[in-house]
Amino acid sequence: MCLDFEILSAYGDDELPEDVKKDVQAHLAVCDACRNILKNIHTVNHNIHSLKQQTLKGIEIDFANKLIAALPAALPCPTHETLSAYSDKALDFTKFKEVKQHLTECNICDKKVKTIYALSKAIRNLPPVYKADEDFISKVISDIPQTEKKIIDFHVWNNSRIRRFVIAAGIALVGILVVNNNYTPQNIENVNITITAEDFLFSSPSDSSLDMKKSIPDIPLLDNSG
Amino acid sequence: MKDQNLENLIKLCQAGNRQAFATLVKTYQQLVFNLLYRLVPREWDVEDIAQEVWIKIYQSLNALKNVASFRSWLYRVTVNTYYDRMRQKGLKVEVSLDEPFETEEGEGVRFPLVDQGMLPEEILLEKEWQVYLEKIIQDLPEQYKIVIIMREIDGLSYEEISTALDISLGTVKSRIARAREKLIEDLSKYFQEVKR
């Protein structure tokens, strides 16, 4: 794993504590990429230093251009976090392209990404660790509270089509009763009506549950036959 | 399961259809087990906690507004149920001992010095390595373990993980990276030992 740019920069400036410095040196001994970055940091530092000297001598120098020309080479490898996100295609397009380009130039980062892919594949190929008992689902179902009916009632009434139908049916029924002078609202209270919303929705006109003549024998029905 | 099918199924469950709920459990129970089995101590009853998860899901399914986020929500309930159980048993919810420093993007990846080299893919797929890999996943600090299981085993996106755990995308990114870094580090060491 490559070193952070800030660490290398601090190392280049000899600003690290002794123990960290030793770790960095150990890493530099085995990592070409970090050695190159450190070399670039030294180059930039050197350029800045010489520019300062030359400016003092009154020589016209395009400081910014020279500095910028030296900087791209000093850009560090993407962090492990960036490479990890790259392997998940979780970077924005610009960054993704940048990393992709970097991988064609940097063998070390390319290897790291391949290792992440290999790890991902290995984890995805792990066999299932736990198989539930066959009766697990029935145990869950038997343990859930008995709220089914309440929820269903609530949702049926929430259905605007059913609600409108039931209201319209109620108005029609009251209308029929009012048109017929034999029935006053007081009489209606004594009639046992057992028609449900489902009866209206799903029964055919010949269905016995809709045969209002049977449940309200004295009320003449509207003539549907034309 | 396709989004439309899931939406229909959840609507039926919300209407109290137990058969539909049984189908939902059957479809997603393995996700819950995958996570719980790796999280909870061996002596705990995984099915008991999973059962509690599903009952909570059933009871609060009506509160789920966005069906597309069902998986994230299922994970959130699973993790929270696990934490509740930890607290009930008087155990502390674990925060990683090697908590990395915070950055603007979230939790920064710790400054690593181990040169891991490359791990050959064909070796990682061998049975012996799978056993070892399973073990080191188990040994990961909890917060890394959760994200790596969600990402690699159950295939959640960074956004889904962020929603499920209520953490920023930057934190998801760095935890996944950190988990991978740790796994690669352990595997590399093991690889070096085996090679000797």
C-alpha cells in the first residue's frame, strides 16, 4: 500500500517523527512508485528554491509555468479508498477516467485493483453460511400479531371506488325507501339489511344475496328489465 | 425480484396478507441470515433474532413509503435489532478500536505501511482459502464487517448502504476501503506464510 502524499511531503521536508520516518524508509526501500513521488517532490522543492534564488538576482522567470510543469509528475497514486471505489464503479465520471488512465501507467495500482477484484470475487463465491430451518417462515407467520382483519377493513374503505360505490348504494337504498311511502326512516331501522360491499361488487344481479325482495319483502324494486 | 413484483408484494403485505408476507420472508430471509450469522456471537440464537427482525418488519411495513428502499430498510431493522439485543444483554455496541481519523469525506483510511503484493485470484477461490476468508471477515471490526457483507455478499450499492446505516456516502466509501484493506493485509500475510 502506497504512502500518503502528505506523509511523503513531510518526509521530504524532514518533518516526521523518528519512528514514522523509519517506517517510511522501510516502505521506500520496496516501493518504486513512492520513491518516484519522493523524487518529484525533491525536484519541485529544488525548482522553487532555485526560482527564489534567481528572482532575487532579478532574472525574469515564469514562476507559475515552471512550477505547474513540475507538478503533474509529482501527483501521487490514487489512495486505496479511491481504488476501492473505482473497483465498485462508485467514482464520478471524471475521477473514474482519471484513475482508469492512471492504471494504464502504473503497474502497482493496477495490481492493487486486480487484487481488490480478486477479493470481491472470492467473497461473493463464499458458500451460504447459514440455512434457516424449513419451518422458519411458518414460525414467523404464527408469531405475527393478529392485525390482518383490521388492516384489510381499513384498506377496503380506503379504496375510493369501493367507498363511492357503497355510498351510492346507500343513497339509492334510502331513495327507494323514501319514494315508497310505506317506509319512513323509523321503519328502515327495523329492517335487517345484511348486504356487504363484496356483494355489490362481485355478485351477479341474479345472486340470491342481492335479492332485496327476500330480505325486504314489501319494498317494490326498480324494474331493471326495461 | 423485480421492483414491480416487490411493490405488489409489499402492497399485499401492507394489506395484511400473510401469504404474501411469507413470500417476502422467503425471498429476503437469506440477506438477514447472511448478516446476522456473521455479526452475532456463536452462542446466540440467530433464528430468534431473525424472527424478531421479521416481526418488526411486519408491524411497521405500513410506514414504508418508498418500496425501492426496502432492502436498505430491511438491513437497518436487522442491524438495529442486533444492537437492541446487545444492549439487552448489557453488551456495549462495538466501535472499532482502530478507528481511523476523520476527514472531510468521512473516515479516512489509516496510513498503511504494509506492502501487500498481489493475491492470485485462483488461490482465493480454493476451499482452504474460503474457510480462512470467512474467518477473517468474522474477525473484522463490526462496522467494517457490516459494510463489506452488504456490499460484497448481498450486492448493495453505496447509496443503499448509506441509507441502511444512516451514514454518509464518504463514510461508506472509506469503511469499504478499510475493510478490504484489512482483508487483503491478512490474506497477504497468510499467503506469505503458506509460501514459506
